[in-house]
Amino acid sequence: MRHPIQFAHTSDGVLIAFRQTGEGPPVLGTPAWVSHLELDLQLRRLFPSFYDELSTHRTVIEFDGRGTGLSDRDVPDVSAPARARDIEAVVDHLGLESVTLFIWSLNSPAGIIYAATHPERVSRLICYAAFARYTAPGREPLGRAFVDLIRAEWGLGSRTIVDFIAPGAAKETTESLFRIDVREHLPRLTMPALVVHRRDDPAVPFDCGRELAALLPHAQFVPLTGDQHLPWQGDTAALLATILTFLGEEAGRSQATAAPRATAEPAAALQIIFFSDMSGSTALTSRLGDAAAQEVLRVHDAIVRDALRHHGGAEIKHTGDGIMAAFPSASGAMECAIAVQRALAAHNERHRDEAIRVRIGLNAGEPLAEGEDLFGSAVQAAARITERARPGQILVADVVRQLAAGKGFAFSNRGRVALKGFPHRFRLHEVRWAE
């Protein structure tokens, strides 16, 4: 069965080719480094077990990164932050509120950057043969060896074919990808994470995976035996079993005999979706260091959670720089948001050198519930509204203002604004919490 190739546009104008297979909750996998969606189909006939088995449990989304395969080739910026925009383009094009992100090999730093800058979109993180910093000595010679390894393991053997997949790829690898260090982003990756690494991986040393697992806040580390780098070679059964266990599935089931998957169902009733987002966290980490910045984040978390307890809110998840919560009433959500901003203002008066400035956004709707998480357009709109807020501001959708009418709250109309991914404009209101 052929699966159609689609295209998404990045924010810097690069066309990204991607493909979906299977069904169920989405898993988006980064390419290792070079890839070609059409050639990969031919390789899959030789090594079918990994992706075929994974797609019987989940919708698997693969893409060709910029400069490779069917995506735009002549691209000046192939840095890890630019490659993170490739992930963003595919997720936005598909309108995914939440996705399991599978990162591996040389594109793992790009995946880390995406997860750190869009934590509300990444429900789980799977890291295979991944690294935040390439720790092996002699990185440039290893980079050249990695290129040779890819040629050999893919069975391509020919420089002509590798250059067809990714012109100039060897140069980019040896000059940039092996020198990157994205460890500063790891404290913000608070979603559940799995780090899997084969002990004798010839391309990405085992210590890279060990360091990554040690620095991720909520990571499980699973070492595997083996000396193959590519996930579809070697003991793929052990790798798949580890991944599927992490995802809450039983490995080895066929599609015909698999138990019904958990499906997203409407939440019990109308809910108010709350997001907080701490402004300037990256700059704060650069200025104070990881440990001190994490202490500041804990202050934010304690203030928000205390307000949730007092005003009837339920924490859904931590997003890295903030908290997502849900309320049964608009007035409770509004009172919570105001309490958070007032508590932060009092904290900032006492700690001017460690001021915490937070954006808060509220929206109302009937989200979908799956497990302990909430999904759907109501959640996505709440996140987009939060992005529009200034530090120290509370922005709410008009529906929230209407639900809280007559309860003594003061609003300023901020007009109708476009939110990314939505065809219609939203009327937003600022809550005048300082009055």
C-alpha cells in the first residue's frame, strides 16, 4: 500500500516532505540525518519490522529534513534550530495539539530544541541513539566515519547515491552537527521521557545517551545490547518492546488481535483551560545557571499550584516553562489567574534580581480527554492566547469573559486577533488584575 507524500512549509520558507502510516495517537520521528522518503520505502522491504510494527500501534509520521530527500535541497541554514522548524512545520500542518516525539541520531538536538520551545505540543519524548552533546573525542574524524557508516549500513555504498539524498551532507556533518551542545534546554523537558541506547553503537557513543538521561528531569534509561546504529537493524524486537512498553502498549501483537486502543473522548462538560508561561526562561538560565534557574521555576510552580488548590483548578501537566490546568467554572479560573499574578508581583517586590514574569491565557470549550491529558481546539486556542499575552498579563477569550460576566471582574477589550492555525479571529480581553 502506498502512502501519499505531503508537504509543509516552515516559518523560514522551506518545503518539507512528510508521510503518515498506521493509525492511532501520533508519533513523529525525526530523520537520522539524511533521508529520502521514496528510497526509504525500498529499504523497508529489506528491514520491515521496526516501522511496520510501530505503525500497527500508532500513527507514524516521518519527514525528510531540509536539504535532504524530497524536501527543499538548496537551503542555506541547516543548523539544529532551523531543523527544529522542520518539526514545527509538520506538526502545525497536521494541526496536532499533542504528539509523541521520537528523536534519534544527528537530528536529536533539533528534536530537543523543538520540545523545549513547544513543550505543550510534546506529550512524550523517546530518545534513541540520541545526544544533547556529542561527547566522543576526535569529533571531526568521527563525523567522517559516521558518513562512511551510513553508506555501509544503508547498503548504498555509493557516494553518488548519498549525494543524491543530501548534497554536501558530509561537509555539514563534520563542520557543525558534531559540535552542537543543547544541554541548556534539557531542564525544560519535563514530559515523560525514554532514553534507549545500544551499548556498542558505532556512531553515537553510549555515554551520550547516559548523559542525556541523567540531565532530563523525568527520563527512564534503558541500555540495550548491540552494535548497530540504525533502529531497523540488529535486535529490533528489544527496541520495539521497550518503546511500546513506554507508550503503554504490548509489543508483538498483530493488528488483527490487538486490544482496542484508548481513544480520545469528550471531557465531562465545558471546561476553562488555563495556561501559565514564564517569560524569559532561557535568558534566566543563561544568567543564573541551570540549578538556580530551576529554583526560580519551582517558585512559579509552587505559586500556581497553591492558587489551583484554592480556586478549584486541576493541574493537567507541566509544560516546561509553565502549567496547564482546567477549571469547571470561569470565575474560579479568573480568580486563580489573578491570585497567581498578585502573588508573583509580591514575590518580585521582595526578589527584584529574580523577578518572575508570567503570561496567562484562558479559553473555554469541551476538550477531548485521553488518559490524564486534554486535547482539542479549545486547548490549542488557550495555548495560542497565552502566546499573545505580555509578561504579567492575563488574556482571556471572549467566551470566558461572557461566562464570568457579573462576577466583578474588570476587562479591557483587546480586539479581534488571528491565532496561528485557526481560520477565524478571536476577540480577546485583558483582565485588569491590579485594580
